[in-house]
Amino acid sequence: MFPGITFILGHAGMDFYEKAISYANQYDNVYLEIDGQPPDNLLRILDAVDHDRILFGTDWPFFPIVLPLAKVLVATGGDAALRHKILYSNAASLLETMASRG
């Protein structure tokens, strides 16, 4: 309904991650930030959502960054390109797009 607005669903919807997956698959302007998701849910998200719309985030400095980072490293296996997307390039691309909109 709001194609000009970018929505980032924090914690990928937490307990409502399946709904968040469905939104991300239905709307091109929905991104999932994956902090707080347990490993099994993270694997489900990686399997179901366009990897270009998955963002790494943390609750640091309130909680240690090592836990969400470790989950991404485990979930992505040895896929360095996927790790780079989640940990850096997806957010960089999104920020560039948002900056160009003014």
C-alpha cells in the first residue's frame, strides 16, 4: 500500500517471523533485520526470503554483538558472498537508495 516507504521489520518480526517472511515476499519494500532470531528461524528466513532484503542488526551495546554475529556465521555456512550481503552490502545499498531519494 505504501511503495514509497521502506519498511525494516526489526528482529524479523520476532515471534511473528512467518508473517514477516510473507510480507517480505509480498512487498518489495520490506526488509528483515534478523537480530534476536534463533538459529532455526534464521535458517528458515534465509531459505524463504530474497537474500538482498536481509539485514544484520544487533541490540549492542545492550547485549553482546557476538551472539547475533555467531548465528549469522553458522547459518551462512561457508558462503562468504551471502555473509557479505547480510553483514554489509544489503544495508549499504539500502542506505544509498534512501539517500538518493532525498
